[in-house]
Amino acid sequence: MKTLAKILAPLALAATVVPPLLFLFKAMGEGPMKATMLGAAVVWFAFSPHWMKGGSQ
């Protein structure tokens, strides 16, 4: 689980930052941006505790 969290948590964090930038430069529509950010936020909140603190071992 920790290895998976080490991969998914940073990717989810990036997926919450990149879509607004793409929307700003008109490379992504508003709907897909919001959907991507929602999915990334769910993944971030699920995996970040295990990535940052190690979770229960």
C-alpha cells in the first residue's frame, strides 16, 4: 500500500494543479477540468496520509 501511495499521491497532487493551468491557456474545457480535479482530490485524500506519514504499518 505504501508503494502505491508513493506513486499515486504525487500524481494526484499534480492532477489538482495542472488542469487549472491548462484551462487558463485554453487547452482544456471547464467540465473536464472540474472532473479531473474532483477525481484527483479524492485520490489525494485517500493516499496522502499513507504517503506523508506512512499509514498504519
